[in-house]
Amino acid sequence: MANSWRRERWDSLRLLTPNWLSRLPGQDYDGPDPDGYMTTGEVVDFIERFALASRAPVRTGTEVTSVRPADGGYHVATSQGDLLCRGLVLASGACNLPVVPELSAGVPAAVTQVTPLDYRGPGELPDGGVLVVGGSATGVQLAAELRRSGRPVTLALGEHVRLPRLYRKRDVLWWMDASGVWDQRYDEIDDLNRARRLPSPQLVGTPERSTLDLNALTELGVELVGRLAMVRDGVALFSGGLRNVCSLADLKMRRLLATFDEWARAGGREDEVGPPEEFPPTVVPAAPRLSLDLRRGEIGSIVWATGYRPDYRWLDVPVLDEKGRLRHEGGVVDAPGLVALGLPMLRRRRSTFINGIEDDARAVIDHLVR
């Protein structure tokens, strides 16, 4: 149980959601720090306690090797024997395999390349500077950790989502939850495919409840550069659009915070949450570097924080699109008796988070029963 949290997370990782927001059916957080953020070990314990309380017939140490249609249902081959079923829930997750761009093939052999699934801590990387590629939550967290360890760090980023950790005395995810933003349904979103591909917001869970945006990284000494466009003859070439993507992220953040302000005004909650806040724009270097020679020894390693994709190599059912993504409508897969859970924005914006699974599960299981 909770295998990915046991074996595929770096040592210092904490949940991005505050503990009080971590809920499963019949199980809320009951520890001493509701405003804190669970460590990986605490997440494992939380899931284990739920499994024991629910008495679900969990088969641990059992690998599914293939699923294929059979006899009006599905044949499931596993390392512990075969199963036949009429209905099947695909809940294997969306972050099974790290996405590493093809341009990585041009990186000199002397530079170590790792993904967040390989990375455990700064001590495992060779000496020298680190190029972190990707500006999501993972990218900014690893850039900060590596810089605090004393290493020179360069962060290459494109489109990203900027959010403060706290807004008007409350965790920003409290606002997402209380104002109903997270309850927006998949069929109410104009560009659903784009919404499902958005990077995770630049947040970190720390006891200090601190904000980790690009300004915080700059103060730590992290060098910001644009999106990694290519590696030519051992030289990394970066886009010149850093200022534009940062301005866009700032604009979207201000718009979202304005919707929170309007919700607080309309609901008469302004005295409760305090006055509106403003945040300075992202400080962008006057002339960000456009290239970095990876052959000179300045960079000893690259961390590819460029996202994840699900692993459906075992799924022998024609339900994937040309990019290997599952075709589904709110979790109902394009095959009889097949449904999915745990994918980004499956039925609501909260679908990816622990507390978003219950409503999604009820909906797709009701569909299976019918």
C-alpha cells in the first residue's frame, strides 16, 4: 500500500495540501498539527490506517501485468494469478513515469541526469552546479533544496502557476476549497485538455507556511532562465520569453486572488479573513542568459522536473489516444465496464487531491453499478 509514497518520493517532500484538508471517506486528519503538511511517512501511515479501517480486500505485492477484454468483461493477469471481472476501475495514478524531453539525448555524458523519481537528496548528486528544468511545484522545491545545500542552481522554466502559500491569513488552498473553485466540474471548463495539463502551482509545505515563488528562489541565489529549447553540440539553449511567462503567471495569480476577494465580499467574510493583499511582480533578470555550455564542467547534473505521465503498458484495451492518454468522459472510459480514478481534473478541479477522491469514486461506481 502507498508504494509510490514509500519508494518514489524525495526525502524532504511534504504534501502541498494542509493536513485538515486531507480527508478520505470516514477518515479525517486527527493529529496535533491541522495547519501543517504531512511528510511522506505520515502519508503512508494515513493511507494504511484507511485501508485497515475500511477492511478492503487489498492484495499487496501483486503486480498487474496485463488487462485485456474477455467474456463480456476483462481478463486481469497478475503476478499472483489471473482474475476475471465484468467491471474494472483503473486507479493506477497519473504520475507513474517521469517525462524527459528528447533533447536530453544531446546532454554530454559527463553530466548526470536524474528525475524526481530517482532523486532523494542533494548528497546523491555529483559535485558541481545543477540545472533544474521545470517550474512546477517539484521544480521550485528541488531548486530551493539544492541551493540551500550550497550548490549553484540554474532553474529553466516556461509556463507556470504562481500562488502565495498564505493569502489574507488563510492557506491559499483554504480559499480554493471554501470559495468553490475546486468544485468546478470538468464539463464546465472551456479548454479541458489544457486545464488537465497545467503544471502544479508553485507551492511547498513547510512548518513556516512560507511562499516559494520565483522571487523567493532569486533571494536564495537561484539563477532563472527561460524554457530549455534545445541542446546543440553540448550547449543548452534557452528561450528568451522568461519575462513574458512570468508576467502571465503574475496576471493569472492576481485574477484568481481577485475572485477570492469578491467571494469574501459577497459572503460578508471580510472581517474574518482580513484585508486584501498585493504581491510584488516577479523579478526577472535584466538579461537572462540564453545559453549554458554543459561541456565546461559548470553543471554537474540536470534534474528533469518536467512532469509525469501514466503508465498504461499493461492495458491491452484500445482506449488510449495518439499521445497515450486515457480516453474518458468524467472517469467513464471508452470501453464497457471500464472507469478511472485519480487523474487530473477527472470530474472536478479537486480530483487530484486526497480529499477529491470520494465524490469522484461515488460517481464512477454509480455508473458501474448501473
